[in-house]
Amino acid sequence: MRPFTVHTGVAAPLDLANVDTDMIIPKQFLKSIKRTGFGKNLFDELRYEDEGQPDQDCEGRPLREDFVLNQTRYQGTSVLLARNNFGCGSSREHAPWALDDYGIRAVIAPSFADIFFNNCFKNGLLPIVLDEEEVDELFKAVESTEGYELTVDLDAQIVKTPEGKEYSFLVDSFRKHCLLNGLDDIGLTLQEADSIKAYEEKRIQQAPWLFAERTL
Amino acid sequence: MAGKTLYDKLWNSHLVQQRNDGSALIYIDLQLLHEVTSPQAFEGLRLAGRKPWRTSASLATPDHNVPTTAEERKSGVNGIEDPVSKIQVTTLDENCDEFGITEFNMMDVRQGIVHVVGPEQGATLPGMTVVCGDSHTSTHGAFGALAHGIGTSEVEHVLATQCLVAKKMRNMLVRVDGQLSPWVTAKDVVLAIIGKIGTAGGTGFAIEFGGEAIQSLSMEGRMTVCNMAIEAGARVGLIAVDDTTIDYVKGRPYAPKPEQWDMAVESWKELVSDDDAEFDEVVVLQAKDIKPQVTWGTSPEMVIPVDDFIPKPEDQQDPVQREGYARAWKYMGLEGKEKLSDITLDKVFIGSCTNSRIEDLRAAADVVKGRKVANTIKEAIVVPGSGLVKAQAEDEGLDKIFTEAGLQWREPGCSMCLAMNADKLGAGEHCASTSNRNFEGRQGFGGRTHLVSPAMAAAAAIAGHFIDVNELVKH
Ligand code: SF4
């Protein structure tokens, strides 16, 4: 997993409460054998005029002009501002995969749905909970200034504005550790690589046939 | 101190690290891969820029989606008609190429159902830990190996670290004493066990199967028993190593090399539970009481001896059971039926990782030899478990016996076990099937599955309905 330390990027305001995972990535895109490539269908129904199909080239599809991420000033967004209960609905891990594939690194909202919140950490995406008033302030600031960038410092647990205003947030220390170091379950196990190697060295003496090459 | 069970020994010999929260890292000696549960795992590796820890610990073959008619198989993966199936099989080929994993692809004679292929190649060995993204991985426990099914994220974890995060299970012994009656096979034994302990009876346990009746089974039979441990709720099924195990492994392509053979055999002899080992639970069955079994409902525990009356919902004391039975009666269309022989069968399927090995095919061929499939049967198919099983069966002339009797002889794969390819039941059709799951819709939408042994399936094909195979053929 890609570590998350400090990130600065363009912020976009998605002014909608209860954004569910089917809005984030509609069900017709779940048949894929991959974890990547979902970015072009992120928010598919909000983003395009027509109904999206899997494996479709999205280049020429008619865009909904009113959708925030379609506006020129928000191109390259990597920090998403959202409203209450972001990520509710089905548990599909495709939702964080789609956000990540699109280029979103952090989502800031007053509250998140549980499973989505957990899934984010597994996929290197940082969900940040701030007070409703704080989120409101950020919405206003982002909307009034084109190219408004936010800095998220995970180690310090703060969101910083270009004016230097800081908002602090809470994060579980174990999750913080994993995210700072880019450790998913696999990453954690790989921290024990020496123990695994030591086991192998001992085992190969006792049962060398278990380590034979298996060629065609 | 009490002695150790076989499961304890296998666990201890693979323990890399015990963690404080009760979980542990255990080392995995062999991971079997197929096309359905591996693509996102490989994708995960790629995304994280990781490499497999040890490629020689993996072996892959497509099985779930592959077509089983010779026509559709002729041009390999390119001939697969269903586009989603084709993508999955192609993706497995590409991933194995990219990561350097040994694969028996669709054109390789060694291709087949992973749980048939692993043991057949000697890739599965006593004393190993074996995992696969498929719940019937318990099959490999027949070799005194610790084997269980895992999910896709765990497939990725094992690829990357060669370890699995696991918690130790409790020990259960299921002992079958005495000798089995004629035509009572491993499948009947395991169905009878599931009938006795229920589909949740083994949850949280590693089940060791023992006793005279189990010890006298061939390796094929032992695999059938362990295969269905999961249908009793246990992720792990085990059988102690003995001469039958060692004789089976000897000379297989991936078996230990001659210079390591004696050392291996020496260590495998330890793979039995100590006499004074303590099990958390012990269940005993008498072999002589077991008759040929047939499932009547929509769960493997809804099983009875072939000539018993089908249990009625209204006779059940427990309200939950009564409701479950009523639902199963309705789904299976049992209204007005008293016995299993009253059901007119539409299809017969002999195959799956439970019963598609050479011994299974021989038993079925013995029954149909010189007879004809009843004309009420719309389709009867025999699907060998691997290309090598198919070749051997053809050497022995079994294919001729089947086709002369009116059964179709197919190419290897999972086929009608889960109906991911074109082999399916239609709504309302009854099927005598040698597979392992009779859930609603498992073999096709609305399809009605009855689980039986290969000999019983063959007898049903001839009679057009269920009968005790002993009535048809002397053993
Ligand atoms: S034969 Fe059936 S149970 Fe066995 S691996 Fe294939 S689909 Fe799964």
C-alpha cells in the first residue's frame, strides 16, 4: 500500500449528504477482474448524461455540467470535501478503489459510513472527520477561491489551508501507523520477513523436498 | 501431558509466529490457484509493486469456467464462447506468465479440477500446509496435510508472504468403526456423517476422520471424505498417513526425489494422532449401519438411506427445522412423494472434485456396463476430474462403456457442479449428482440436486429413478 504522510492538492466540494457506494461506483462496473480502472466510472451517474456500461470508452460521453468534478477549476482534485454519512450503502471495496484510481487521496466530511471508512484505510485513502462547522468553513473557502489547495498532514493530524489556518482531526493510532508506513495486512506480515526466512531456513533442513522447484 | 493430535502436529510444524491476540502466522507450503478467485489477488500484487514470495510454492490450473464439450475445447481458451469466462481464463494464463507461476493451461493434458490435479501430480504431499481460494481445499487433508480454503485477499497475502494469518481450531475425531457393506462408498460415509452431525456440526473444528472403515478406503475415497468436511462446517478435514498414502504418492511427478524419499517417508510416519491425544469432541459411527445415501432437500444434511421415507415437515418437533423442511419440500417438488424412488429424474452428473477420480469412474462404469440409460433421462454426463484421469479412463475403455450405455463423455472441469459453464439444470429438473452441494440454484436456477455416490448416480441413470445399486448389480 502507498504510504500517506503529507499531501497537498486541489480540493473540490461535493455538496451532497448520504453519498452511497452505488453513487460512488454503480453496480454494473463490479464484474471486473481488476482493482484498477474504476476511476473513469467514479460517480458515473452524477458525472455523465448517459447510462454507463462496463468496458465502455468514456472519452466521448456527454458530461453533466453541473457536476463539481466536471468543472475546469476542479480538474486534478485530490482532496474531496463531502457532507454527512459519506460512503453509506453496500460494502463494496470498489468504492475506495474508484476514488483512489481517480486520484483522490483524502476525503473530508462530518461523518462517514462504517464499512467504507474501514475500507479506505485498507486502500491508502485517508477519511478525515471534522466538525460540521469546520467542514462548512472549508466548503466556503474552496468555493470562493479558484485553485484552492489543502494540505493534509497525517503525522501532525492537521488539515492546513493556504492562509495557514489549521484544523486538527483524530485518527486511531494503529491505523495511523499503518497508513504512515504504507502497511496493509500484507505489509504488516512482511515486517516479519526475518521470522519467515528463519522459519524457511530451519524447515528446509527438516524437509528439503518441500522447497523443490516445481517446473512444468 | 496428553499427546498431540495430527492437527496439533501440523499446526506446530508450520507456526512462524504466535501473536498475542490469539492469531498466528503459519507457513504455507503449497497454494493452488484457479481462474475465479485469483485475478484481484494478482492485481493487488501488481498495484503494490510486490512479487510472490516463492513462486515454486504455487501451482495453477483453470477449472471452474472451462467448457467441457470437445467441440468448444478444441481451440483452447480462444474457443470459450462465454466472454466473462474467457476473460477469467485468459487472465489466469497471463498472470501465471507474468509472475512465473507453473500453470497447466487448457491445452495441457494435466489440466483439471485443482483438487484432483494437486494430488495427482504429487504436488500435495503429507505434512504440508495447502491453501486455495476454494472451500473444497479440505480435500487435500486426505494426505495428512493441513489444507483449507481461503478468500481472495488471503490468496494475495499468501502469494506475497507465503504465510497465512490464522487461528488454531479445535480438534474433533469422527471415527467410523467396522467394515462397510457392499456398494457403500466413501461418499455414503461422508453423507452419513453430515446427516449425523449436521452442516454446522464441525464449525470451528479440524475434523480428523479415523477408524477401520476410513483406514480401509483408497486415497480417492479418502479425498472424497475430506472434500466434504466443509459441508459439515469444518474448514479442515484430515486423515492420518499410512502405507496407502505413501504408496499413492510414490512415483508422482512432484513427489520427493529418490535421494530424499526415505527421509520424507520417515517424517511422514509421524503424521498420526498420538494414542493419548485428546480431542475436544468425538463422534462414532458404525460402518455396518451405513446404507447408500441420497439427499432429498437443499442442504447436505437433508440426507437419508435410499430406501427410507422422506422426512415430512409436519413430523418435525423443532419449529425452525419444520420450516426449513417445508421450504426444501416445496423447492424440491416433493409434494405427494413418499420415497426417493418416486422422483422421476431428468439428469445425471458424474464428476466434481468430490467424485471425478479414476476409482469413481470405474465404479460408475461397473454399474452401467452392458445396460442402457433410461429413456426418461434427458442428459447424463460424465466429466473426468483431469486430463490425466480422462486419458487413463480411456485406456481402460471406460469411455466406451459410458457412451454405449448412453452417457456423454466430457472434457475435464468443474462443469455442472456449480454451473458456471454451459452445463446446467433447467428449472424444476431433478438431477442425481456426485457433487457436494445441493443448495437452491447451485446447478442452475430452480434446479433440484440430489447428492449421491458415483455408483448410485449410475444406477439412477439406468433406472430413471433412485434405487439401491445393490438391487441392480452384485458388488
Ligand atoms: S468441482 Fe465444484 S466444488 Fe469442486 S472446485 Fe469445482 S466448483 Fe468447487
